[in-house]
Amino acid sequence: SSALLTISQRFVGDDCDLVLAIGTGAAQSIASQTSEIPVLITAVTDPVDAGLVQSSEAPGTNVTGTNDMNPIREQMELIREFLPDVQTVGLLYSKSEDSSKKPIEEAKAFLDASGISYVEKTGTNTDEVNSAVDALISAGVEAIFTPTDNTVMQAELSIFEKLNEAKIPHYTGANSFALNGAFFGYGVDYDDLGAETADMVVDLLVNGADPATTPVVILAHEAATINTETCEAIGLSLDDVKAAFATLGIGVVEITTAQSFS
């Protein structure tokens, strides 16, 4: 937080034409320092709850940008699609990330309404995430859900093999998780998010758009990213998985661990 504040104050002192803030913490930091410089945010799950805009449709401030909120109901439905008799779901996230709070609360509400129990484990660094995963495996969860949580995403490469060995699918909120070994990511394609954000930079700086009246963009979720190696490792047929997604009207992008999306 102190580093973000120092950087934000430097940008304001330099009288930047625009500041691009990635993530809720960075966005809140720069927004607290200026109401004049246009601030474009990205990878912020709930800009209204974070106090950055008055509404997504009409920000009313010097802040606008792109939203990486997950389609939580659809993600929970996907768990039931592959595990129709699921009894217990693990919720894995970091309490230190504001972006995880709302998606986890929505996931809990869905699971409660569906009569599915859940076990909650958190971690604020890779070692703690590993310990949380060990606890979830010991608890006998049949699937694990993580929203767009940067802490868990960074730890994914160190946890996916133990989840594969336990035959536990990891359902996540972004394609980057699947690149790092998770079973699938459905929600945010960060390549698309970056491209949309870049278009908004041009709109503000070149075309003279006003952040206060430029709606926050929420990207459509059209395809899920499947890690084909992990799919096989946990005992699922890729053809069956693709057929299930097709039934739900969701496309599939196939990748393997730690390979480039391109």
C-alpha cells in the first residue's frame, strides 16, 4: 500500500495525461490522489463497491475502465454439470484481495440455496495457498472454486499437480489459471480485457471521451479455457467436457500447462 501511494503521488506530480491502474488496490490508491487526471482501471471486480465509480453505467468521477467480475452462477452450474451428485465444494481464495470477497459470497449463497456444503480455506502467499489446498484435500472436497484471485493464480503452478493426483478439478475465474495448470478457467480472458482497455485509452486520450460518462465495460463470457493435460489427469474425457459445454452454449479453448495462448 505504501509503495502504491508513493507511485500514485509521483504520477500526480508528473501531471500524467492518464493513469492506467491494474487491480483494485492500485485503482483506489491513484483515485485517492486525484480527481482531475483521467484514471482508467482494469481487472477491478467491483468498482462501485470499491468506491471508484458511482455506477458502472455512469461513473460520475474521473474513473472508468474494464471489469473482470466472474459469472458466478454459471461457474457453479458448471460444477454441477460435471459433478451432478456433488456434496462438498472447496472455496480457495485470499482474504487480502478485495476482488475475491463478492464472488465468494455469491458462491456461498448459491451453494447454500442448492443444499451443497462447502469448506473455506484461504492463503495470502504461495506457501499458505499450498497448505490450504492440503487442508481441502484432507477435508474430502470433490471440487474447488477460485474467483479471479491473483494470489491463488500465482500459486497455481505449485498446487495443480497435487490436485490432479487427488482427482479434484479446480474451477477458476480466468484463463490464466488454466494456463498454470487448473482444470478450467471461465470468466475473464485477460488478453481480451487488455485489448478492450487499450481501446478505452485511445477513446479517452485521442477522441476526448469523458470518464464520468464512459460506462465501465464488462466483457461477455463466451468461452471456457480447458487445460487438456489436467482434464486427462483427473480422469475426464475431453470430448465429454466439450459436449457438456456445447449443451450450455459455451465454447471451449484448449491449452496445456505453461504454454503461450498464441
